[in-house]
Amino acid sequence: MAHLHVDRHPGDDPVLLVHGFASTGALTWEATGWVAALAEAGRGAIVPDLRGHGRSDAPHDASAYSPDLLAQDLVAVLDEQGVDRVDVIGYSMGSWVSLALVGLAPQRVRRLVVGGIGTVEQFGRWGVEPVQAALRGEPAALDADSPVAPLLASLRQAPGVDREALAACAAGMAAHPLPLASTVPTLLVAGDADPVAQDAAEAARLLGARLVELPKRNHVTALSARGFKAAALPFLTDDDPA
């Protein structure tokens, strides 16, 4: 298992927050107000950087990345943090990792919120080779209207980002598609202008999940939407979230 950098934010009953591709725990969950919103609700947060990202181990071999391997890392994080059972919020690639965690260790997950996904895993929709080429700065690797294009464009300018690790992550994750299945109470939140989640209603049906669609929000802007928090926080405190 990879060693993950983890930020633990104080508060009772901490929520495990799982970020998406080419991001970090701090960028996804602190900068968008999620950690603060949880604190206002009296909840703590466990915020790891997934392998290949941020300050965590970053192997360059695609075989080091799959939903199950990243989920195993999260089980190790829960063990290290002394948390037996946890509510989980994942976004984009983090949603797929969170679903893998439910499949691997359902007894460790009480409720699950997934965001920014449809029925097709993101690399299956975007294509691994275009994502890898964009990471390496090759021109016209992705359509300008691709939701990942601005993210990867800014990423290339960021100091300390391991682009080869991210390229390996994209290849490894795409090679191991997950079934859309959950055995715990699940909420799916997606922007109605998010092409990655354009079939969110079908994904919710397959997951047996409640669906909340955010008007006029895309793959990037849905994450910080107040409507996302307004849906997720009550779901995590509902005694009967099914």
C-alpha cells in the first residue's frame, strides 16, 4: 500500500473526503468550503491525498493504480486514524474510489455521497491518451470544451506536480472499470451541465441512490455549489437516509 498524506480536521464523527483526479484533498475540500461547512455542522474531516497526488506516494507505474488499490489505501487511513466506520464523500474520480471502498469494506462505510459521475468512468469518456498528452503539454490533446482541459492546463504550470504519476494513474484507473453498485445508503449529486455526469439519473438508478441535480453547474462548479452541501449534510445526519 502507498503511504498517504492525511489532514485530520478536528470535530466529532469525522467524514472521509475523497478528491478527484489531478487535485488534492486541500484543493478539493478546503478551498471549496467543505471542511468549514462540516465544522459548522459539528463534524470533523479526514482528508487524504490519493496516491499519485499531492504529498502522497506517487508511483509512475500504471499497475500501481486501480480503484481497489486506492480503496485499500483508504482502509489503511481509517485504521491509522482509529476510525471503525465513517461517512464518505467522493467527487469525480474520488467517487469511483469511494464506491470501490464500499465494495472492498462495506462495514467501514455508513453513508456515501458521490458527486460528478454518470455511468461511464471519466477516463473512459475522455480517453486515456488525450489526458496523458494534455498532462505533458502536447497541443490540442483535448477539446477546448472538455471539462478537464482547463484543469490540466493550469496543472502544467503548478510547481511540484508529478505529471508522470498522474499519467500512470489515468492508465491504471481506466484499465479497471467498476460496476455501479453500492450496498450502503447513497446520494448522487451532479451538475445538470456536467458532460461527465450527463447520465446521472441512470447512474443513480443503478446505485439505488437518491439523485440531486444542480442547475447550471458543470463538472468544476458543482463541487463548490451551496446546493451540493445543502443536499449532502442533511443526508449524512439523517437517521433513515435510504
